[in-house]
Amino acid sequence: MADAPNIAPAKTPGRKKLFIKTYGCQMNVYDSGRMADVLAPLGYAPTDRPDDADMVILNTCHIREKAAEKVFSDLGRLRALKTAKADMLIAVAGCVAQAEGAEIMARAPYVDIVLGPQTYHRLPEMVARTARAKNDPAAGQKGVLDTEFPAEPKFDHLPAPKADGPTAFLSIQEGCDKFCTFCVVPYTRGAEYSRPAADILREARGLVAGGAAEITLLGQNVNAYHGEGARGLGSLIRALAEIDGLARIRYTTSHPRDMDDDLIKAHGDVPQLMPFLHLPVQSGSDKILASMNRGHTRDDYRRIVDKLRDARADMALSSDFITGYPGEADRDFDDTMELINEIGFVQSFSFKYSPRPGTPAALMKPQVPDDVKTARLHLLQQVLDIHLRNFNKDCVGRTFDVLLTGSGRYPGQLVGRSPYLQAVHVMADPKHIGTIVPLAIVSVEAYSLGAVWAEDSFGRISCGEPVPTSPGNALAPVVSA
Ligand code: SAH
Ligand code: SF4
Ligand code: F3S
């Protein structure tokens, strides 16, 4: 998973400037927006330059060692900025803050606030406390550390987010009780919590009223959703689909164990639900899946994919993979490659196993040597890349409904999203931004598609070709299993 982009928080006029750097997953992107929202009433307005900021927040990720290390190198750079601007506030939020709060305070004493993901609603109070301590050095307070898991859900105390363009994230669930042996998330985000359906529907209506046409429902285990007022994620999606103007619904990240029949059925019944699902499998080896405590076999995964494609034939899948998990032998890795070729994932994230402190897998034996992890990762990525390119190539000649989201890189060009989350470029008037238009795909760049307006023989915009009823070439394996 790549670092999320630096977020430009909601635009609010103010005297003070706030810079937020977001690492990690989309939950962090959503949370960064919420932190900006709670700070807006204190007069903080966004800036995209840390050297211009009165307050800098690093919203961090602990998932792999590299992600966590970046935080300390970024803090080193911020220290220099703070030396030049003594009243600058530095806060560290997110999963590194949760896991290594005390260490951050010790290693980087110039950090003013360390706050875990469940305490963002208390940020204004922490800022006020820090300011008081600065004005009264006699109080002797060094910094604020708040990594509690408060009983009251933060969502009840955070302002509703405003739409910032045609696509929006909406957090519906947080935390994880699955305890995969390699993963820190159950420790950094805490136990699973699902928001009540009524709150989610209210937030979704607000986002649509503000111009969002596509909402991605977020959760560390989004399909474990069991909030009050809904019978599961399928039922919540059906309720959301009733909202006028909400043209597209997505959800991420799902766990295979929670892909229940009602949710699968929703993929067939609810046209707003996009035919693209990120469903991480991690490994294709039953031995490794069991050791990871994933709670499913490779056959279970295959069956889920078959059911999804029965419900909606044009369904495309993406996944996460880990190479070099403890005990992974060549045979296990071959099983993963075989599954990749069988399913034909159209886009994926893959990582070398990174031992994380406090997780069971970090202590398992044998650990796989780094050069083996790397070699397997390269092989895996080569094959995933072939699948991705083949899928993109097979899109040429098709017509997709594309949600135009903004300006492209060249003058006169717009960029949008296909149903499969591919970036699509087209020359078009900016007035179309925020609308969904049928576009004929005519070319493929490395990782994006080029399109022209799809017009019928009368020169009018057509309503788009039906998507193929079978996966066809687009999803076929590139290497036989
Ligand atoms: N909840 C999601 C994943 C969240 S973490 C799920 O269950 O699939 C995102 C991805 O990071 C995981 O899917 C996994 O592939 C990867 N990951 C997590 N811990 C890791 C570790 N210790 N080393 C390498 N990759 C890891
Ligand atoms: Fe981590 Fe597993 Fe939970 Fe996903 S399901 S967040 S990989 S523990
Ligand atoms: Fe990273 Fe925490 Fe998300 S560890 S992936 S920011 S839940």
C-alpha cells in the first residue's frame, strides 16, 4: 500500500496554518480530514507547505517497519523547522503514535502531542493544553500523550465531513478482532466497532448534497460491519443505494471470512455497487493461510470469487499479498503464484513480510531470509503486472461509464475513474467534472486509459455499451496453472 497523498483538509478561513502528512491506508486519509475539521474552529486553515505551518500533524502508519521508520526521519526534518519557528506545534497521530507513543516522546521531545486514532475528537483540548503549558513554563508540562481507547466512540464527537469533490470516503467501521499473526492493526486500532446505520446514512446524504457522486465505505474489516439498524454490510449498501444522487458505492478493505451471501447478492442486485472488489488473500498456500490465522483456505477463497462472478459476471478482483512469511517454502510460494494466475487479479498490492514487534509471527521460526523475500516479491509483482496490463489492454474498444473527477495533466484534459478504479483521460470541457459519462476507451498508457466521448450515429452521447457478461479475456490467466 503506497503512502496516501498529503491531504488538503477542508477549506476554512483562519489565521493559523495546518499541515497534515498522511501515511498508510484510506482510514488515515479519512481521519486526517476529520482532524482538520475539528481544528478549523480553532482558526487552523490548511497549507501544503510544512515550513509555512503553525501546526504539523504526521498521521502515521505502523503496518511495516519501513512505514514506521519514515516517521522518525520526517520528525528529524521537522525538528529543524521548529528550531527556526519555536511556537510551531508538532503532533504525531495514527498507528505509530498508538504503538510507540512513549518512544516518540522520548526520542523526539520536541513533539508536542502524541495521539492515538481513537482520540481525535479530543485534539482541540490537547492543543489548548499544550498552548497553556507553553505560556506557563512553570507548569513544567512537556507534551501531551493520549493513546487511550475511550469508551465513547470518537465518531459521536467529530463534525460530519464535507464533500471535497465528486468522490468521498466514509468510515463505517473501525478496528479488527481477527488477529492475523503478522498484523499490528488489532493492537493499534483496537476492537471492532461499527457505526449505527442512521449515522452513516446521514453522513452519506450530507456528502451527496455537497457534490459526492461516489462514496467508498471504509473499515479495517469493512465487511465485518454489524452496526445498529442494519443486518450487515449488504443491508447497509441497499439502504445507501436509496439515496438520490449517490451513483456509485465501493467498500474497502474486506476479509474473505466476512463475504456473506447477502453481501455477494448485493453485487448482483445493486447497480450502484461497483464491479470491483479489493479482497486480500495474502497467500495461496493453505499451510501459510492457517499459520497466518486467516481462517479460510484457498478453496474457500476460490468459492467466494466464483459466487461473486455468478452474482455479477463482470466482477474484477484485487488483492494484497505477502512474500516470505515465516515458514513459506518454495512450494507455498508456487501455490500463491498458481492462485494469482487462476483468479487473474487486475490490480494488487504486494509486500515483503515485515516482522512487527508484539505480533506472533515475528517470533515464528524459520524466518525467511531477506533475499528470498525480495526475489519472490519481484516474481510475484512481474506476474501481477502482466495481469494488470492485460486487463487494461482488454478495456480498449469497450465503453465505460466514467466519473470525471478533475483536470488532467495537459491543458483541456480531464481525468476520471472507470468502474474498475482505472484512471481515464479524455479531452473535455471542465463543466463535466462531477458527472458520469460514457467514454469509449481508445488507448492504454502504463497505468491509465485514454478515452474519447462515446457518441451514437446521431452524434449524441450514447448510454454506454453493456459490460461483457463473462470475464472473457480481460480476466483470463496469463500463465496456465
Ligand atoms: N484488513 C485488511 C488489511 C489491512 S493491512 C485485510 O485483512 O486484508 C494492509 C495489508 O498490509 C495487508 O493486507 C497485508 O498484505 C499487509 N501487511 C500487514 N501486515 C504486514 C506485515 N507485517 N508485513 C508485510 N505486509 C503486511
Ligand atoms: Fe490485520 Fe488481519 Fe485484521 Fe486485516 S483482518 S486488519 S490483516 S489482523
Ligand atoms: Fe497503517 Fe494503521 Fe492503516 S497501521 S494501514 S494506518 S490501520
